[in-house]
Amino acid sequence: MPRLGLGMPLAAGLSQDVVTAIDDFFFESSTSGEINPMLTTSRTNLALYSEAWDNASWNKNAATVEANQIASPLDLNAFTADLLKEDNTNADHWVRSNNITASLGQTFTMSFYAKAKERTFIKANFLNSGVVSYNVWINLSNGAITSKNSNLTVTTELIGSGFYRITLTAQAAATTLNLLVQLATGDGVHSYAGDGSSGAYVFGAQIEQDNFVSNYIPTVGSTVSVSTTLNDTSEVWDFDSTDIMLEADPEDEGFWEESYPDGATLPELVLNGDYEELGSEIVANGTFDLGSELVTNGAFDTDSDWTLQSSWSISGGKANYDAVGSGHYLKQTISPSISVGKAIKIQFDISDVAAGKTAFLKLEIDGSPEAVFGYTHFSAGTYTYYYKITSALNRLNFVPVTSSTGGAFSIDNVSVKEVVTWTAFGTGINIASGVFTSDGTSDNFDNILAGATTETWDTSEYYEVTFDVPSYTSGNFKLNNSTHNITSAISASGSYKVYFKPSTANTVIGVQNAGTPFKGSIDNISVKQVDPNDRWTLGAGWSIEDGKAISTTAQSNLTSTAALLVGNTYEFTLTSAAVSSGSYSFLLRFNSTNTNIGTVNSDGTHTFRAVADSTSFRLQTLSGGGTSFSIDNVTVKEYAIQPLDI
């Protein structure tokens, strides 16, 4: 235990009333945060056969004790905890320790460990033989003290693996004392008709002449005393003046050291134990931002930057075609050019169309020529095209034709921007103001939009996919990863989050019509890998979603990559939810040895302590337990047994 300072005896009733030499103290911390000072010179367990309640020195009434049924709460490798089992009579079902000789008024503390089995209530009795019994009832499912005698001080502490350490402190009202442990079916129940098989687990009886509990001291056929000499060099605690007495509340003046001597904090061995860690964004431009403007003087504010053949002129903030010369171009060289495979958004206005005529022209890029569209009739209006470059874009040509239908017109507000990482397909789509929209007329049902990710999807990992549908009118769409659907059909506005394990390793994310062409808008597409640094290895049926590890399959493992040192003691904590009641839903185990650290069959936060016999640990779901539950806030820290600066 930790060594913390020098001092005098703190409580009346100790076996030493006067100390002529300075004694050492150590402290035991409980889960409630209380700190109990202890003399380390000598402690004695007066209870015999503390781990063998089946021994004849323990009297039984309407009950039997089956030895060595499950692991000890103090050593998971030792199956030394007993089962206290009721018979089938209508009686008090109990087991009672050997007689302890006492003087009236002396203070004793009795303690033992208990864990629920079929019986979740237990009655403990500080038995003043032949005089009076001080009783307490405890709910072993949560450690609650439901009722007790007023002369009795009782504490319960969850040790691990479902075991509680129960302590009873009182003054002797008789010269013979016993610890009596009795099964109960509820609060205040003394006697009931047993079924011959139900019971609870018990372990580690201890009876001490003192007013607080000390570390457990195992016994067999005789009492056992222990002494410890600890030389303290720590200055963690402050003391009262020259009387060398500990403060009544040392927490006001000192604290248990939770750091190394150089000030670094104790390390948390489990990384991403809250499952909140996400990888970097792998969707490039999920907010649909366009690249910079590639056209210079697209508003024709000056007569510059464009190459004009005859029949073209720039005036009045427009490029004007007089329909005299046929096939003459309006041209601009694009610099820098856009490479093959990129998508561009081209937009321009048509105005001043000659009466009874149309603007009859084609748009070419590069000198191939690569046509964005062939000769097409336009009336006045704004036109938008998305085009995937098949040969490097370095020139933009507007080429009108004079014909019986083609006449004079003007062009204005010419714009060319790269659709960064996205390629749009089909008709009726638009990327503007950071939003992708579709008007429901797309003629391509494989993909209406495809984007690139900045890294290849890992088929062994899960991804968190989020996106917004700001507006919805009709139809539906799916997100896909190449040919594998990420989502089911989306047919409503809102914000969406899904978790996805890809079946193909590629760098594609797409929007695909599903059934009826989608009419609406999409924005803020995001894909991030959960557990990006492989802190956990997920077995079948395990996933990480919404900051939790979720299991849907029995007999499967969730394995941590935390590195443990064999022989060191560790404290494990975790929070479980939606665990089926009444059967163990999962085990906490050391990985290579399969040694149990703890078992969980209820919701809540669970704490276990164990000596590592393997360098890693895992959670293992069980058959017969719940097949759908979640785990969160997993922590593992080395369990300190002394201040680190000693």
C-alpha cells in the first residue's frame, strides 16, 4: 500500500495506547474517495479459515458451502471464492465464523467479500453471542445498504468482478463475537423457504480489533498478524504542527500523487478508449467549393484578353456577334491549363438575340477541337455546363454559325472554374454557392456526381459518413463507394450520419440516383475513418459508431492494442449500456492467456483490478448473453502501490 507519512495512533481502542517510538502510517483508498489511515506495525485477522468457509470451524444453518467455485476478487487466477447455498427448508440460511473473545466496549471491524448469484440480497450480522445482534441488509447488485442497526457502521466497496467488500464496525456488547453471513430474498428478510440450489458467493472473512478495516490477511487454522516497516521519504502530506498528527481531512492539504517526479502525468494506456477519435477528412471538397476563375475579363469590361475574328466586337460590356461571318470564333487561351480527368463548370449569358433568330453556336476547348457541345440553338438566358476534360484544357472557343436560324447575339459573364475533385454527369445539375443541386432531369442513373477521396478506403476499417440535404423536392439518391452502397435511398431533407465498412479499396465517393431522379440539394459530404490509428481490432459483429464500440454478435472479440507489462497490476474501467440482464454479456480478458479480468452483465461503469499475465486484453462477447450492447470510456492505468517519488 502507499506510504504517506509519520504519525501517532489516530483512534481510541487501538491495541497500543502509547507509542514511544514513531510509527509508520499507510493509507487505503476506497472507491468513494475516502482515505483511511492505518498503523503498519501490526494487524491481526482473528477469523479462522478465512477462505475456507466450508471448514467445520464455520457453523452452518439450513445452508451448505461449496468450496472454490469462482475466482477470488483479489486474484483472478485463484478459484478460491466459495458458494454459500441454501437448502430447501423454511429457515434462516446462514454461515457463522469461529468465536472471538472480546471485552465489553472494545471496537471490532468485521469484513468479508460477497457477490450476487441467484440471491442478490445478503444479511450480515455483527453477532454479540447470547446478547444482541447488529444486522445489516445489502443489495449485492449495486452495493446499496438497505437497512441496518443504528449501533453498526457499515461500508461496501466494489472490488471487481462483481464482488463487494463489506465491513461492519461496532463495539462489543458481549464477551464472545461472531461474524454471521446470511442469504436473503429482500431487505429485512430473515427466514424464507429455500429452493435447495440458490445462493451467493463469499470470500475472505476478517475480524480485527480496531475501528477501521485493513488490507485482507488470509488465515487457515490460526489467527495471523502482519507487520510492515515502511520508511517514508515522501513529502506529499502536510502535518499539524509539532504533534505530528495527520490533519482530520488530509485532502485539504495534500493529495495522492498522480504524476511522475518530473511532473508528467500517469499515462492512460488505452488510447481512443472513448471511441471519439476520428481520422482526417478524406473527402476532398465535400463543401463543393469551386476553383478560382480561369477566364480573364469574362465580363468584357474592356476590349482585351480575347482573340476575335471578324464579325466579333467587344463593346457595352459584352462580346457581340453581327452574324456576317460564319464560323468565326471568339477565343481565349486558358493559363494554367486544366489537366485530363478534371471537371469544369462553364457558365455564360446569351442576350440581344436577333428577332426571329437564335444564337446558333458551339463551344470548343483545346484545339482538337474538343466540343463541350456541338452546334446548338440558344435563346436569351444563362447557361451552365459541366464537362470532364479528356485532353488538357488550354483554349476556349465560341464558334457561331450563320444560317437560316442563326442570327446576331451577344455573350456576357463567361466563367470557367474547376469543380475541385468532383465530376458531374448528366443534365439538370449545378454546383454553386457551395451546394450541389439536381433538378430531377438527370438522364444518368449510375452516377450524377462522383468525387475523389484523398486516400484509399481501408476495407478492414469503419468510416463515419456525414452529409446534409438542405432541400428536397422529389426522387431519391444513394451515396456509394464505387459499386457498393454507403446509404440506403435518401428521400428527405436533413442531416445524416451513417457508418460504413467498404468492401472495395478505392478512392471514389459518388451520388447515385435511386429509382426516381433526385430533385434537391446536397452539401457538406464528409468521410472520416473511425479509430484511425488501429487502437482496437474489431472481430465479427463489432463496430465503432457514435463514440461507442457496439457488439451485435456473440462469441466475438474486441481487442485493444494497449501494451501491458506482465506481472504489473492494472485498473480497468469501462461503461456498458443495453446489456441484457441476468446473463453475462461479455468478459474482460487478458488476450493470450484467456485469464478473466472481470465479467459484466449489467449497465453502468465497472472497475476491475488484475495482475497482467499477458501484454494485451480484449472484450469477449458470450453466447447466451445479450447480442447487442455498447461499450464506452475504456481506461487502463497501472495501479500504483506507492507514491512515485519514493
